[in-house]
Amino acid sequence: MNVSTALRKTFSIRRLVGFVADLSSYHRIQGSKDIEEAAKYIAETLGNYGVNVRLYEFNYGEGRGFIPPLIGWWVKDAELILKKPRRKILHNFNEATTLVVAHSPGGVFEGEVVHIGPGDDPKTYEGVDLEGKVILAYGRPLVTYFEVVKRGAKALLLYRRSGGPDGAIPYFSLFPTPQEVNQLKIPALSVSRRVANELIRYLEEGEEVVVYGYVKAGFRDVAKLRVVEASFGDGLREVHLIAHYCHPGGTVNDNVSGAAGLMELAIAFNDAGTKYGIKKPKDSSIRFIWVPEYYGTLPYLRTKLNEGATIEVAINLDMIGEKQEVTGSVLTLIKPLLKHFTYAEPLLIKELIKELPTAETFSSTKRVVLIRFDTIPYELGSDHDIYLNLGIPALMINQWPDKYYHTSADTIDKFDPEITRDICVAVGTVAYQIATREHLKEPLRRYVRSYLIKSLSESLMDVAHDDEVYSSRLNYLCRYVLKDELVKELGLQDFKNMICKDVKPVTYEGARYKIAKDGTLPSSILYRQLGFKEYHKLKKLLDKERWYTTVFQGILPTLLKAPKTADELYNDLMAEAGVKLDREVFNKVLSKFINSGIVVKVD
């Protein structure tokens, strides 16, 4: 019996739904006691099913790379009540755990509401007195919070201008460091757009708006950062399947769907071995990993690499189990950077199409996939970023866009256990193919070879309209993708000779730069490094194009793990992104990174 058939037989939807219900009952905010208990639940549950489990324990109080230390936190209750111009309960914690902005301090408040709009814009605060007021605002949570605290606000009410149902309470978090505890002076609550609009309407009508609220929350001296690892096989040549298990209690698709699906997949592999004779890889292993997003991934990978592991590839499962007809999402395979091509990319596309529901066409030999499915180039946003930043090929399976993303409405009724099973079986099959080296044998080798020729040709077709971008990408593919080992392994010499025959080596002169630390660049780091006004100037630059976030906060720090001149970096960023990059924007962003110490000059 092949591995995909065995996994489909042993993967239990009944167990999966139980894991989803159990795991979502924990309020899994990073730094909290509940996330520690959630990790314990994952480890103990897997152990009870006979899965080999290892629990890694790190400390949230220690910063790593660009990931700062995090203060420990707890929360028990909260409520927000409108007192003027009429009395009513607006929100309470029993309604949604997202009511309390994660890492908010506790406290009781009553005061007049002032609506300031964008709390992350310096112009907002010009000539405005916020002393003793309850502030209603939108914008980056950490930036907005610290800025209203500086101006003497009594409490902060955050809302989202768009995205999610009007009545849903959005999920916001602060992620403060222990060193910032003295700045955590006021409670912060998240309110639905419906409530925000109601308060704004009263204010526009000239009414005095007064609210009362309380938050029962506080900070912890020691917060354990737990990573759970299960394994099928014990070799140090590893294939990683990873899912983050953090986020608010009661929410499901982000990312209980991935974490619970991975739990069931680990059990299914174990059962496939005992029931159907699926053998463990001889000198390799499949590792199933549950992490607090970003915070757990970097220390875990550093530990693994120090222990001598060779990580072939990682597949990140983040928001996988959605009812597309409800959430409006598309199942998306997010590819790695071009320079980190992996056999898992074509194999995963092949297996997903095989495992997902299909139907016959009118009269052709081809079957069509019955759900929305697409592939896209690398984008920033989850734990695959850390793998790529450390030079390890990584992909992500995701469902996007999601109408209920990061809101209290991300509930179990939007979860699809069958699509979760199909995805997990496909992912497990590919992991096994790579762990057992089946991908180097025919017919899989032939499939990968054909895919790579097609994919690289299409990547050049996509940019053929622009001479500069085309030249950058062609040069980049010949330097970083069509490397000698891959060319020999897949028999691609003729193809390389064809597309690279006119490519000449490029010599770059001038100062060289590299990134100062490991990791990508979250907005909170940019705010802390640059200061409020310079951060806002940078934000205005990055807001010019939605994809600038991926280019400058994701791809740039990864490419600068190796020193490059500004010109080389500019060309390589265009090659990876496949679009014309505004040189003026590039120069300004790089200058800000250099001046703040994010990027350093190499002697």
C-alpha cells in the first residue's frame, strides 16, 4: 500500500474535530499560561496515541535576532459599558476573548471618549489634548498604544476600519518587551466596527460620550516558550511540517486548523506504520512541529541546527481548513524564494490536485479541481519566513483572503475537516517522498524536471515586457537557481545552456552591506529602531505598494544574510519580486535601515 492511501485510511476526521474543539478552548496568547497549557495538551495527546514526542522549552524573556523578548501575561475578564448618552453593555469577555488587546495591563477606567482616527500618524496628535480621555483609534496597536500613553490617555479602544464583519471584535496584540513594562499604564480594548461607528456617530452629533470599562489582567515574571516536536523516523536528515498553535481562544482557522490537522497527521503516520506497514525512513525523519508563531521557530531551528540536523525542506500549515463558500478564501500554495527552489514545490502541487475533490469535464481526459486553488510567489507572514531567512527551503499552505481573519467570528462553524484531511494527506505524502528519496527516482524525478523547466520559463515570461527586470531575473536564475548540483541531478544542462548562454557575470563595486540579525522585520522592530516620526515616514513609503512589505521586510533581510552592494541588492530584489522597483523608494528604505543599525556596512 502506498503512503497516500495509508494516510487517507488512518486519518480520522472524528479525532480531528475533537482536537479542533479542544485546542481552540485555550486562550493561546503568546506569553500566557494558556499557551503553555496548550503545548502540554498537544504533547500529552500525541503521546497517548503512541507518537514519539519531544517538548522543547525556551524563555519568552530572551530576545533572538529581530524577535524581541516578550513579557509574560495573563487575563481573566473584561467589560466595556456605554454610560452616556445612553446606557448599554457594548462588549464583554464572555462574548469574545479578542475584547482585550493581547498584553494589555489590567485596570478600571471611566471617561469621555475622543476619536482621533489613525493613532500611528504623528499628525493625529498635533494640537490635541488627550489627557484623561478614553481614546478611540485605529492603526498599528503597539505604536498607537505607546503614543496615547505618552499623552496621558486613560484607556485605548482600538478598531479596524475594514475587514471582517461589522459586529466582530478584531484581534489585536501589543507584544511588549519586559523593558517596556513601565510604559504599560492603561487598559486597551478592541471594539467592533459597529460599536466604533456608533460612538463616532454620537460624537459627530455633538453628544458627550462616556464609557466605563475594566480589564482583569496582569504580567508574569516567567513565561515558558514551548515548542512541541513529534517524529516519524529518527535520522538527522529532516523534513519539517510546521504549524503555529497560538492566537485567541475560540478562534479556529488561524491557526487551530493547521495545528489540529498536523496533530492528526502525526497520529495517522504512526498508525500507517503499525497497521499498513509504512516503513520509517532509514536515515531521515519527518518532524511535526508546533510553535508559537515566530517566537518559537527561531530558537527551535537554532537548537536543531546546533544538534547537527540537516533540514531538507519545511512545509508550513497556516489557516488550511476553511469552508471556502463561507470565508471567501482560496487554497494557496505559497512558494519559497526563487533561490530556495525545492522538490517539494512541484510534488506538493501534484499531490494536492490528486487529493482534493475533482470532477470529470464534459468530454476531455482531464479532471478539474472543485475548490479554488492557486499558487503564488513567496510572501511574508508566517513561520516559513524564518526557515527561508536561515537558508532552508520552505513553503506555506494557506487559505486567503478570509472574511473572518483575526476576528472573534473565526469560529468552528467555518472549519472544513474534509479539506483539512485532503491537504494533510497531500503534505504527508510529499514529506515521505522526500524523506525516503523517492523524489530522485522516476517518475517523480521526470515530473520535477519538467515542472522546473516550465516554471522557470514562465518566470521569465512574466517579466519579458521590462528589459531591466528581465535581465535581473535571468541573471539571478542562472546564478542562484540553476546551480551545478541541481542541473546535474535533474539533467538540465541543455536547458541551462539555452537560457544562460548570453548571461555574463556582473561585477558590483562599492560598499557592501548585510543584515544585522536573524529574522524578518516586523513593524514593531521598525518603530522601536527608528522612532515614531521616522517610522511613519517609512510606513508611508511601504504603503505605496502592498507588496513592498514582503520585499523590504521579508526578502531584503533574507537576501542580505550574504553581503551585497546596494546595486546588487536592488537587482536581486527585482529578480525575486518580478516587478520594477522604484529606485528612489529603495534608496530611502535602505538608508533608513542603515542609519538605524538594521543593516550594517561590511568592512
